[in-house]
Amino acid sequence: MSDPVILLDQVNKWFGAFHVLKDVSMTVGKGEKVVVCGPSGSGKSTVIRCINRLEEHQKGRILVNGIELTGDVKMIERIRKEVGMVFQSFNLFPHLTVLENLTLAPNWVKGTPVKEATETAMAYLERVRIPEQANKYPGQLSGGQQQRVAIARALCMKPKVMLFDEPTSALDPEMIKEVLDVMITLAEEGMTMVCVTHEMGFARTVADKMVFMAEGRIVESSPPAEFFSNPKTERAQQFLGQILGH
Amino acid sequence: MTIQDPKTASEIASHVEEPSQAELKAPRRSALMALGWARENLFSSAPNTLLTVLAVALLVWAVPPLLDWVLLKATFLGADPQACRDAGGACWSFIEVKHRFILFGLYPHDEHWRPLLAMGLFLSAIAISCDPRFWNLRILAVWGAALPLCGLLMWGGLFGLSFVGNDKWGGLPLTLILATLGIVLAFPLSVLLALGRRSDMPAIRAICVGYIETVRGVPLVSVLFMASIMFPLFLPEGMTIDKLLRAQLGIMLFTAAYLAEAVRGGLQALPKGQYEAADALGLSYWQKMGLIILPQALRLVIPPIVNQFISCFKDTSLVIIIGLYDLLTTAKTALSDPLWRPFYIESYVFAAFIYFLFCFFMSRYSQYLEKRLNAGLKR
């Protein structure tokens, strides 16, 4: 494997006195798809939010694309340009149209001319299969459509990595598939992805590596075939039993 | 519909008949409806009936004397003070005689067309600024042209206009200038203060909190006093800053502290996800605030912001304590003419009416703005 796109080395984080991340280490290679799972409160969202510095880690090292995350604002902004993020609650900008949501960052952060940014944006809307919604406001779209716009918005920055923070958890059941389909297509095209998700079917299909977390630690890290058929730890067996049991 | 079966035909016939019946019944029905409405809304319960009776009694007690004073016993154009006193009602000829003084204060009488024209220009610039289509660089062009022209008209001293020092300015133009410039300059300052109060940098946060809390802790009167009396003591010998400018700065600094808290309310009301999404896309702090956060936050707080504007407009009347002739002061000074001294109600009603016009406009405008800006936003 060439240089990892993401490298976490003994990362520790506290929320006040609460120790959320305990010596978390992992690497994500180029084109690799990592699914992070675990019970709620296990720190899985916090890990990926540290990767683009939405949360600050207190100990250990995080490198993205060879750049180390420190307090340096310039470095943080450089890393954020390379890392796309999709949130559980979509977080589209409600005062801008879908198209403006997509062109804003390329235009202002990367200096892409509006015309070019618009063409790119339309191409990505095409790919998430909602080009006809370009001039609507986010509030006029369904949850599934909003999340697909959010994915397109992140892609418009041409990121090297995509982070997904429980992208389907806020969706009605009938809309989950349309979002997962987009994510699967993206995986097939070779995008490097880190997903926090409970969608084990999706994990089985696309993941190269499953990372199982509990109480702020990485308890298990193995290929999905092994993880699902033969989990090593009792915690993982318990967890899988609970979410696959019914 | 082309197929004719008997049932549909009869249905159609009955539909045709119905309106004519309704027309016949209309007057009786509307009378009945009015009665029904009254019973439902005015006499639905004992307390409601009591309130209705009290309200009617209040109207009977208040309206006829008011009508007498305002219209029936009032004297209008051309009446002298004696005629006014004899008639016993409002003396509107007082306004006829004194309106130029009330509107323009001590500004030289023959030059009144200048403040009038300047006010027209000023109000036009405000009207243009109210249209969201001008909320870009064009607005700077509008004010860049309007303000120097207004200054030229008010001060003169060029192009054959005689010079009028701003110690002679007064009345409505003065009130408008103090209020508008106070609001316009306070607004950007308040946004900076609100952002500073939520900054991650402790020094900036401390300065902003200190400023806001100090200014909010003292009355405007004392701010104006400080600006007028104490501030010059700190200046080097021989250096003076114009009294009007000092009052203007005082009003602006005072208003900014209050506005900042309204703006902060908007910043705090936005979901955290909006900040995070902007961060995740790599926007810088100022891009995040300017493009994502403030456009949404300010929309949320239009009502308290306009509230503050209205308050600021009326607060300008406090400049009386440092000897500036704003609209309320000129209305009061107009009464120093011994002939017309008894007619103070007319004078204050006139000033109140002008204040009301402006404040009511601001209130309506805020409602229009809220509707218009939220048109595309269905959350």
C-alpha cells in the first residue's frame, strides 16, 4: 500500500473529564472503504469528526494526505479542502438554492469560476439523479433528496476522501436505499471512504475493512467477511447479535 | 361534458337556480349573520359581555369630546390666537404659523428650501435602500452621491449657497440625520460586536463583552452627557470636536451595543450543523459568517433589529440635553412665543404625528421584509 490517505496514531480525546477516544489508531489507504460501527456513545462519530477537525484531539497524531492536523488554521483549511463530509442531518444551507449550495464552496474556497462550478455541480446532480431540483430550495426536497444533494455538495470540492457520519440515520426507511445506492456507486468508482453507519448490508457490499468501536476504543478491525462470520471479541458478537438479530 | 342524462341535467338546473335564491335571501341572511357574529364574538359569556359594554362606554365617553376638539370646535387656516381661544377646540393655525420653525429649527428662514431638498434626497436614498434588489455595491453608490449632496445643501458655502453652520441645523432634518446615520453606522459595528462576543479568542471576547455590558448599563442621557461635557476634557488644549458629531457618535455607540445583543440572538439560534457544514467545506471564518451564518441569522432577528431602529429613532429626542434642536425640541421651542404659548398640545401632536409616520413605516417595512426574505425558505 502506498502512503495512507488518513493516519491516526494513538489519538486521545476528552470532553471535559470524559475520555471519549482512547488510543485510537487506524490507517485508510487510497481507494479503501472503511466502515466504522459500534454501539451508541462508542466514539465512532467523534473519530471521523476529528479527521477534519470539527473536533479537536488532545493527544496523538492525525495525518491527512501527509499533512498533520495541528492548531494551524491554514493547515486545517487545506485539509478540509481535501476531505468531504456528509452529516446525519444533511446541513444544507436553507437560504441558498440547491445549485448555490453546490457552487458556493468551489467558487469561494477554490476560486473556480461560477460557470465552471455550475457545470461541475450539474454533473454531480446528474450523478445523484436529481438534476431537475437544481433551482429549488433544500426545504422543498425530501430527506433522501436532501442527503443526495449533500453528497453532491461534498463531491463538488473534488475531495480525496469522503467522510459519512451516519448518513441514513435521519431518513425515513423508504429513502435509505436511494442514498445508499449513491454511496455504493461512489465506492465502485474508487473513492476513499470512511463511513459511520449501522447499515450492515451496505458494509458487507462495499467495505474493505470493518472497524468496531466500544467505549472509545477500537476493539476489532478486520475485513467484513471475517468480521461478520467470525467476530473475535464478545462485544462485537453481542453488537452483531443485536443489530442483525431481527 | 357531452353526454346528457336526466339526472345531470336536473343537477345543473338546481345549480343555476341556487344563486338567484341566495340573492333574494342575501340582505336578511347578512343581517342574521351579523347578529350571529355579535353573539358569538361579543356576548359569548358574562365576562365577554361585560368587556363589550365597557368598551362601548369608553368609546361613548372618549370619542365625542375628541372629535369636538380635533374637528368640530377646531380652528384652521388663518385664525389668530384670540379666535382660537374663543373657539375652544384645537388651534391648527398654530401649526400653520409655526410649522417651518418646528420642521427646520433655527435654519435661516429664506434658505428653508435647502433642508427641504436635502431631506427629500435623504428620504429617497432611504427608500432606495429599502429595496433588497439594491443590497449590493449600488447602495454604496446611492449613498455616496446622496450624502455629499445633502451635506452641500445643508452646509452650503459653495456654488453661491451661503454657509450655514451645523449649530443652526434643527428640526426634522436633524432628527433624520442623527437617527439614520446612527442606525446605519451602528449596524455593522453591532455585527462585529456580536461576532466578537462569540469569538474563540479570549481577548476579543472580553473587549466585546465589556463594551456591550458597559454601554447597556448606562442610560443614553449619560452617554450623551459624557460625549458632550466629559469627552472634551480629555482632548488636548484647543482641539474641539463638533457637538453634532459627538452626539452622532454617542447615539451610534449606544445603539450598537443593543443591536449586538439582537444579532447574537440570531447567531445562537442557528443550528450547530450550519457552522459545521461551512467548516467542513473549508470556508474561512469570514466566508462562513458572511455567506452562511449572517444571512440566516439576521433574517431570524429582523423583528428585534427593527425594534431597536424604532427605539433609536425616538431616542434621538434626548439630544435636547446637550442643546441640539431636534424635532421635539423645536416643537417645544415654538411655544416660547408668548402669543401662542397655550397651544402646546397642538405642537406636540404635530411632532408625535411625524414620529409616528416614520416608526409606523419601519414597523410595516419589517413585516414586508420578513415575508419577502422568507419566501423561498420553507423549513
